[in-house]
Amino acid sequence: MAIYHERQRLQLCLLHALNNLLQEQHATPWSTRNLFFLPAKQHRNPLTGNYDANVLIAALSSRGLEARWHDRRSAIADDDLSRPNLAGLIANTSSQRFLGLWRSRHWIALRRVHGSWYNLDSDLPMPVAMRGAGEVRDFLNSLRDQGAELFFVFRKEEQGDE
């Protein structure tokens, strides 16, 4: 069974991260402008995309999912990655574009597919299999240490105690 993976186009990495997390093309630039009724100037760059966390939260909610911001003061633990209601993770990282002349934010999705964790970053040519929860934990903690914002994505109907 194939793993769905969209590649980076313009500054639409949040849309690619959402679709990669959902393993289907759900979000498009058109759907995020109209379905979520978010003012363009406030939540995205009107020319290229570059959507913010409000679009992430609205898009996930429309699919019965909830994004929970991870407190950067604490490290990711193995227990965080083994919750049965965990649908995946989305990271918002800082990245340099155009030969390092321009700093931007980049959205990355990680999720389990067929029992294995994958890095579904749209900048990668293909999904990258990760060697278990330990590698995922170390990767996420490295991103956190570099200033990334991390979101755990949970299925709403299966939420357990915090």
C-alpha cells in the first residue's frame, strides 16, 4: 500500500503537511480560503500561502481531529508517542530559503503508516521511514531545541485523560 506524500509548492507547506498527515488530498488553497472563513491577511500570505496555526486548527477540527500545542519547556517522551488516540504530529520549524537570504517557517507532518513512523516533510523527495518511537522522539526534541512549535494531533472521539 502506497504512502501519500505531497511535495513542496510555493509556501503551501501547511496544506501539504495536512494532506500528508491525513494521507489524502483534503486541503487545497481554495478550500482553506472558503471553508474556514479566515481573513487572508490575518492567517496567510495572500500571494503564496504560508498559512498559520489557526488554519491548521480549523482544518483538523473539520476532520474530527484536535491539535494540542506541546509545551516547549518539556521534552517529548516515549509515552507521548504511544497514545492510542494519537493521529500524528505537525511541527512548525524555522527554515532558510533562497540560498539562506530569507528566513521563513515550514510545516512538517509525522505519522504512523502501516505501523511505522514516517517523516512526511514536503521538502523531502519521498517519505522517510523512522526507526521507531525513539528516533521520532529524538527528532522532535531536536526540532524543539531549535525553536520549533510542535502539535500533537488527536482524534476527538477517542480523547483520553490529559
